[in-house]
Amino acid sequence: MNIKWNALAQTAGISFGITVAVVTVFALGILALSRREAVLEAAGGTGSGGTGRANAALAGATVCFAACAAVVVYGLSLIAG
Amino acid sequence: MEHISFLVAVVIITALAFDFTNGFHDTANAMATSIATGALRPKIAVTIAAVLNFAGAFLSVKVATTISGGIVNEKAGIHPSIIFAALVGAILWNLLTWLRGLPSSSSHALYGGLIGATIVGVGFNGVNFNTVVTKILIPAVASPIVAGLAAWGATKLAYAITRRGNEKTTTKAFKTGQIASSSLISLAHGTNDAQKTMGIITLTLVSVGALPKGALPPTWVIVGAGAAIALGTYMGGWRIIRSMGKGLADIQPPQGFSSETAAAAVILTSSHMGYGLSTTQVCSGGIMGAGLGGPKRELNWSMARRMVYTWGLTLPAAATVAGLAAFVADQGTWGVVVVGAALVAGSGAMYLVSRRQPVHAGNVHDTAAVEVTPVPTPPATAPVTAPADATIAA
């Protein structure tokens, strides 16, 4: 019997890595969204003081969610492949 | 010739019936946690799953040119009555586990059925036991553990990272993420499992000369298999959805997103590497890991144990039923009729028993375990919440 432990370990490692990476990036995106809301709320009374930081947070969140979307698209290509 | 065409018709109908049970047995895999966290309302969830399962059937016919991926030696005389017996074993096991609300692998049921029917109809040399171990048994043990570990780690990180974020934003975003991750699982399921049915029907047609050797599935076969699995998915195996969504742990949106992402990653990676994976076991393993990784560190161990026992029993149980069915079906047309009648009677009986304690979209959030035998029900793991969507209970 020829069990390919190597391929098995590789599959397990890649699955684990992708899961943790996607969830981490997604969570960071959520954190950035929360920051943006907090900044906007704090700046609410004082005019447009926090818009720069709010925009930076929004950009960060967009990058995170775009990265997750890219992984999903790659997943779709695997399904169709 | 008349006997052959009768048998072929029976095999095609039975294959579509198996596909249907596969659909409603496995709705829970993709949607149980999304329904449990409220990311999707129950009826919406099964509708999305059904549409994506149907769409998935059209994405690929790569594995539809083999019945078993090399588990049984398809050239060693796999004739339609063996395939019929295999399907009977798989359907009956699927229905029995559904009745008890236990997620078991539809693929394993089918493989077990094929192995049992082949041993009786062809002999032990018809089964490639080497392939059974390397492509089914080892991944079956490894994949839920990998998914569980990945979901556990991802859940820990998800909570740690978003700890200081706005709770409302966090919950809403994880729920949105869940819709994407559970949709991906549904699509992968449709592609994988609908192809198995296409393969069975196509190879049956080839074996009687209705299609040339090496033919791809005809369009009506693809549409039929996609429609059967989609219809089954839409019916929603609510008993299993309840067990997986509420029976293992009280799953919150970050946990649901982590477990679904882990399941999708394991499913896509291992199918890419050519392992005969069980979506069911991967998803259940992910939910268990997410339960343990959450802030409450909870897992209903008695439910988890029951699921693991069921997984262990799936191959041998389906093989035994299919072996018996193969012996009877091999006796000729009357044998096929007897097996068919037994299948209809068995399925009908289990449906009737299920009516004693029905589970549907309206009460799927209840935490009481599905119990059809007069055994005292285990204590609920979480406070029983009134179903918020009782209005859609039709």
C-alpha cells in the first residue's frame, strides 16, 4: 500500500493556511470598518476633522475585502476547473 | 433486451432518487450555520442552496465519466443490477440517518453501496481496497480534523481581532461573509455530487450500448441530475440542519464564518488534490472546531460522538444493505421488482415515522434533539429561543 503522506500533509497545511489567512484578513477588514465608524462618530460634531482617517480606514477595509473576494474567485475557478 | 431496458429505466429513476436524498441530506452542510446565526432566513437559505446546486451541476463534467473514481473495478463486470443495488443501499442509509437527524456522508453511502454490491455480484477482486483506504478512509479521518483545527484557529483569531471593534458592525459583516462562504460550499457541492449521479446514469447507458464508450453525459442527464439535487436541497433536510446548526454548539456569526471558510478551503483543496472527500464530515468538523474555539468553548460532545459513530457505520451499513439487494436483484426481473418494492416500502415507512416529530423551516431553531425512539432526550445545550420566523412556517 502506497500512502502519499506528503500530499496529504500538503493538503492539510494549505487548507489550514488559507482558512486562517482569509478569516484574519476579513476580520481586519471588519476592524477597519469599525474604526471608520468610530472616527466619523467622534468627528460628527466638529465638522470634517476625521474624514482623512475615516477614508484611510475605508481604504484599508476595501483592500481586505477585495483580497477575500479574490480568494473566492480563485475558489470558483477551482470548482469549474 | 426487454429485461435490460426495464432495468436501465429502474437504475435511472433510482439514481435520480439518490440524487434527491443527497440534496436534502446535504443542505445542512452549506446552510446550517448561516441559518443558525440568522445570516439567512431558513427558506431563503435553502432557495439559494438549491439554485447554486443546480448551477454547480453545469460547471463541470470532469468526474462524471467514472462512477466511483477507481474504488470498484468498473470493467470487471459492473452491470446495471449491481449499480441498482448500490443505490438502494445508499438511499436507505441516507433516509435512516436523516430520520435520526444525523449528518452522514452521502458519498460514503454511495461508495459503501458500490463496494457491497460489487463484492456480492462480482467478488472481492472487483473492489480496489487500496484505493478505498488511500482515497476514502484516510481523507475521511483526516478531513474533519483538519477542518476542525482550521475553524478553531480561525475562530480564535476572528474574536481576537474584532474584540475592540463595534459589535453591531462586526456581527453584520460576519453574517454577510457567511452568505458568500456558504454559497461557495453549495456550488462546490452541486458540482461534485451531481456529477456522481450523471456518472452513474451515463455509464449505465454505456453498459447497455445506448451511448458510445467514453461518451460525456447527454444534456438531459445533466439537467436531470441538477434538477434532482436542487429539488432535494430545496426540500431542506431540516432535521439535519437543526442538529448541525444548533445541536453541536450555539454558533455565533464569527464562528459560522470561520467554520464555513474552513470547510470551503478543505473541500476545494482536497478535491483539487483528487481526494474523495465528504462535504458532510468536513462541515461538521468545522462546526465542532468553531464551537470549541468560541468564547464559550462549548461543544455538545454526546451529539458529536453520535455523528462520529454514524460516519464509521456509513460504509459498512450501506455495503451490507447493498450486498443483500445485489443478491436478490441478481435473480432476474422479479428480484429487481422485489428490491424496488423494498426500497419504496422502507422509504415510505421512514417518512411516516418522521411525521411523528416533524422538523421544518418554522421550528428549525428549536434546540430539542430529534429523537424518534423512546430514549430520554439529552438536555438542551442552549436556552430554547422562540423561533423568530414562526410566521414563515407553512
